[in-house]
Amino acid sequence: MKVTIKQWHQVSTWHWKLPADDDLCGICRVSFDGTCPSCKYPGDDCPLVIGDCNHNFHMHCVLKWLETETSKGTCPMCRQVFRMKGGDVLSADNTNQSEINNVSQGSDAVMDALD
Amino acid sequence: MSIANKRLLKEWKTVQNEAYPGIEFFPTDSMLEWNVDLVIDNPLYPDVYRLGFKMGKGYPLESPSVQFVAGDERPIPMHPHVYSNGHICLDLLGDNWTPVHSVASVSVSIQSMLCQNKVAERPPDDAQYSKNAPRDPKKSLFEYHDDSV
């Protein structure tokens, strides 16, 4: 039997590939593959950050925490100073350009598109 | 729905599916206030004790306001960190709050604080504090001393 493919649909799924296998953001308790409470679309629009301490959060969640006075710049999980893996200290002072660069580098490293 | 509401709804689902021995959770409809009843495995505490949680819009980035609430057969437990007005001196509720804590984790901490206690006493400054304390314990500046009790 000879089959001629006339049309096909490609379906793909994705998920964030993280060094630790926890699946919920400790701050908002939403899955990493979902969004922080302020976002609508998961993925690059609502990226994740990985700390030097290997704790992960939605970037928007941890930024909001680091802006608070009680945070003193520390990781909510382990209370060490929160630094992005391979990056600068993530603080309210460098939220703009440098962080966007860091995040895009980070997301290249952690995005793992499965087909 | 606010971030605090969403997060508290998730917490409510979690506590319904997990076992918390000696702890019962009673959220109000708004989810922003919960009562939590504690049973303590310690002969010093034969009663049931009730915690009142109030979460603001900034929860969980901001700590909840938590205190013991007296009621029918719900006394305020005698403990060196618990004032007679129900306020609790616990670093977790102030300086050491982080948003990974939850109503359940705070309840477990307070339950174990009572469970380990050996002295049924009020804090040394109880009379003075309870007379002048603000209604919201979050407005008090506690000094966290003596972690041994």
C-alpha cells in the first residue's frame, strides 16, 4: 500500500528543564510551566530564574520579593543572598538591561523544547 | 482575584489533601482570614487553642498577622513567647518571614513551639506589653530573645 501524505499537523510540547526537580514556584505555588499570578502566557513571557543556591522561581515572583524590605536580598528558600546562576545579584537596581540579558542567556540554557 | 486570594486558594486545596496531625484549618469565604485550631501533644496544653490569621493584599510577599484568639474553650496558651492578649513573639512572623511559608507551615511551627515547651509562663514583660500593645501584632516591634524556649 502506498500512502501519500497530503497534509499533517505537527504538535509539540515544552517544559522548563530545571536542575532540581521541584515543579512549583515556592512563592506563588503555581507550576513553573504555568505563569506567575500577574502573567497570562507561560514561556519566555514569564521566565524562570535559577539561583546560585539552586532554588528556582518565576522571575516576576522573586523580583517582587527582592523589592520588599524584609527580603534583604535573600533567597526565600535558604536565606542566602539571591544571585542568579552565572549572573549578577538580582536586585531592584539592575532590573533593566543587564537583567534582561541575563534572563535571555538563562532561558537559552534552560529551555528544552521537546518535539 | 488578587494574588493573595489565588495563593490562599491553593493553600486551602493543599491542606485538604495532606495530613496535619492536630491541626484544623477554617478559612473564611474571602480566604484572607483563617482560623486554625491546634491540639498539642504536651501535658501543659490540654485544651484546643485557636490561631487567627489575617492576610493582607501583599501576602505572601508580606507576612500574615497571626495571634492566638480566645473563645469558648479556647484559652490563650501559657508560653514564654505568647502574651496574654494572644500576640506571639516569633521571628518567622516578622523579620524572618519569607514567601515560601504558608498558613500551614506557620501553624506547624507554632504547634511545635508549644509542643517543646516546658514552662507554663508568660513573657517577662507581659503586663506592660498587653496593656499598651497595638491591636495588630504586626505593628509591634518584638525583640527575638532566648531561642531556647
